[in-house]
Amino acid sequence: MPKLVPISHRELARKLRRVGFVEIRTRRHPVYYSAEKDLTIPIPMHPGDVPKGTLRSIIREMQLSVEEFTAL
């Protein structure tokens, strides 16, 4: 299994937009939606990096592998 490098919530949002997700709302946490995959993903907006477990879960929800995600 490849090593997952922690990233900030801003970098995670950029990668979501590259894959085709759009921000549909922002309250406490921004929520991104993909019409192609009919999928909504909330991302945590806390100071510091997104925890590795949370990041891995988001990658799984995006239906990508870790290699594909890091290549974005």
C-alpha cells in the first residue's frame, strides 16, 4: 500500500475540483458534489492537515486509489 502524505483542506478541495466535484454549500464544512458519480463529500475545514484516516476515507468515497489521488 502506498504511503499517504497528509495534505491541507485547501489542497484536498483543489484535488476534488480537478476530478470534477463542485462546491454546493459551505456552512461548517464545505460540501462537494459530483453529478457524474452522484456523490456528495463533506471535507473538514480545521487548521492543520486533514487526518490520514479521514483523508483515506474521502479517497475511498471518491472511488479513486491512493496512487490516482496523489497523481492529481
